[in-house]
Amino acid sequence: MTTLPNFNAFVQSWQQLHSYAPGLFVEITDDKTLKQATDALKALDAEMGASGIHPYPLDDLANTVMNRIVAYEAVHYPIPDIDAATILKVFMEGRHLTQQQLAKAVGISQSTISQLLGRRRAFTLEHLHKLAGYFGVKVSLFLPD
């Protein structure tokens, strides 16, 4: 069995750390503790960024807290899958593009763009390559996980 050297010193250090930033060590069980952990992580991140030290000695702690936050949110606030038509619509709205403008820019007919957006036609690999190239993203962005 492995023992920790200086166990008493370790316990005292842990208690001090916990008292300095309890939000970093709180068990995330509800939205209140999620907010505590998120606020503490934001404060830690600001301090780390302001320090100019890279890598920062507390990077592992920040990553651990982030992983705990992400795990909680994945269960309690799952992000729904978004289909290719919705992604295309968001990109078009972001650039204030009409179907006609996009069709001309990517070489896909306006009627096909309309069918893709209306989910009346499946995206082909050729469509995805043209759209991804135009919007400057990877083809995989349009594919379901």
C-alpha cells in the first residue's frame, strides 16, 4: 500500500485551498453549485490570464473544474443535435444571404437550396463541400455526431 508523505501537511494545505476558493472544490449538484463553480473558474481564469505565466501552475486545477462543469451541464443541459438544414440557415442569416445569393455563390441552384433548407432533399457530399468551402468551415460541421 502506498502512503502519502507528509499527509498532515497535505490535509492542512487542502483545507487552506478550500477556504481560499470554495467554488473550485464544491460538488456540483444543482444550479446554485454550478454557478459557484463557474464563477470561481472565471475568477481563476482571469487571474491566470493576467499573470502572463504559461503554462500556469494551476492549469490542471482549472481543467479539472472545467471538466466537472461540462459533465454536469451535459446531463442537465444537453445540447440537441442540429441538422445540416438548420446549420445552413444559421450561416445564411449570419451573412444576410438570400437563397438566390447563396445559389449563385456556391453553384447550387436556388430550388435545390430551398429543398435543402426545407428538408425535402438530402444534402449530398458535393453540396456539403461547396457550402463548407464557401462558409470556411469543415464539411463535418454539417454532419450529425
